[in-house]
Amino acid sequence: MTDGRHDDRWNTLRVGDRIRFVRMPWDADASGYLFHKYIRRLYEKLIARGRPQRIHHIDEYGSPWIVCRFPRRDGRWEHHWLSVRDDSWV
């Protein structure tokens, strides 16, 4: 296991691959790094969900992205896009 800063496993991901989030990214609590509250909540939801997420697309910079949604209390859906360039998944 690496510390995340040198973990390039995300480079091997392809569209359709399935990953499961198991921890917060290495830099989530790093000193001097801004980790937005809404991104932290998204990771917490994905970790708690425990289900694999499918890689939706690879952008022009080679970053793999997932698309996910969560039901809201009012019956509508909350939609998210997340780039996966860290060590938070297996």
C-alpha cells in the first residue's frame, strides 16, 4: 500500500471497471489542503454505501470519473460526478 501521493493505480482504470470506496483519500486531512465539505460528505456516503461504482468515462487528461446518485427525502435524486485519482478505493 502506498500513501496515495505515489499511488498511480487509477491510471489502470478503464470505462466499465468497478471500484468500491473504502476510505477517505490520503489528503482529506492533510495540513494546508482544502478538502471541501460536500466532497467529504460524498466520500462518506460512498464508503457507507459499500457498493461498487462503475467508471463512467475517462476525461481528456486521463482521469477516470464515476457518476452516482442518492435518493433525497423529498423523493428527488441527488446527482454527483467524482474524479478518481487517489487511494480511497479497491
